[in-house]
Amino acid sequence: MKAYTKPFVAIFLILLADQALKFWIKLNMSLGQEYKIFGNWAIIHFTENNGMAFGIEFGGEAGKLALSLFRIVAVCGIGYGLVHLIKKKYHRGLIMNLALIFAGALGNIIDSTFYGVIFNESSYYEPSVLFPPEGGYSSLFHGKVVDMFYVPILQGIYPQWFPFWAGEEFIFFRPVFNLADSAISIGVIMILIYQKRYFKEEKEEEVFPHSESIEE
């Protein structure tokens, strides 16, 4: 049971922080409102999206429903994989990073599944209301994902000699994202960076499955 403790505590804490922040944003900020945390480099900017991570859109209402259902199926698969890795005693780093991905995916699923039912439509004039008397702004599985982190690290103008975008403004990093997106990104990046370490022990065990018993 101890093997489950750390990854599931991490999942719980990420979900709690993600949803608490999103609820606070919805109930206290209007669309487009922002607070500068570190000058123009780190900003809390309230926006919503109908699509995937970092505000990517996907195919209207039918696409939205398909995406929400796909997310649910995907997170069930990730959860099953996480339990499997824990039972098989895979590398703890791999398990923890998969837990980050699971928590992030589940965090955004909560938005897209329930927010349309429990909140009224966000506006540019006032914050949303939780459980409004007139009902939510949409139906189950058609909620919008709340985003708030905006970190335009570099801003400027493309030089005149630059092809295609000469004289136009450039911003890096432009997408607005949330804590759940961050958890997913960190989990994926860490697995890619340390994949050789994570899977080394499993490969060695496959090559020498009876080495310990022979030595004994």
C-alpha cells in the first residue's frame, strides 16, 4: 500500500490546487482581467478555451464532445497504466511522472465535464456565479477549460530582413495555460529526458531474469 501513497498524494494535491485556483479565477475575475506577478514576464490572465492544452481549439460542439469523451477514455487508460507500473514496481520516477500526467488530464476533464453545468457564462464585465439560479452556461461534457498563466518571456518585433513576418510582433511564450497543463508537460518532458534510466532496470531484468537465483 505504501507504493501507492506518494503518487496518489501528488495526484490529490495537484487536483486540489488546480481546481481551487480555477474556482478562485472564475468567481473573482472577469474574462480578460489580469494581474502582473513579475512585470510583463509573468501574468495571471483569465481566459477559457473549448479545446486542448494551451488553448488549442478542436472542431466545434461535436468536436468538443468527442474531445471530452476521448479525454475520459484516455485518463482511464493512464490510470490503469499507473496502477500496473506500481504493482510491477517500475522506477519511482516514471511512476511519479505518470501520476503528474494523470492529475493534469483529470484536472482538465473536470472543467470540460462539469463547469458548463455549475457556472454561468464568463463575461468581460463581472465574475461568474457558482450554481446560478438560471442554470449553467452549457450541458454536461461541454464546459470550457479555465486558463490563467501567461508568461511572454520574450517580446519584440521581427527585423525587416526576417522572412514572412518582417516588422510583425513576436511573443514567446504566447499560449495561456493552467496548472493541469503544467503537470502534463512536466510529466511528459521528464519521461522523455530520463527514459533510459526509467526503463534500464526493466530491460536488465528481461535479459537476466534468473541471475539472482543462479548466484544463490
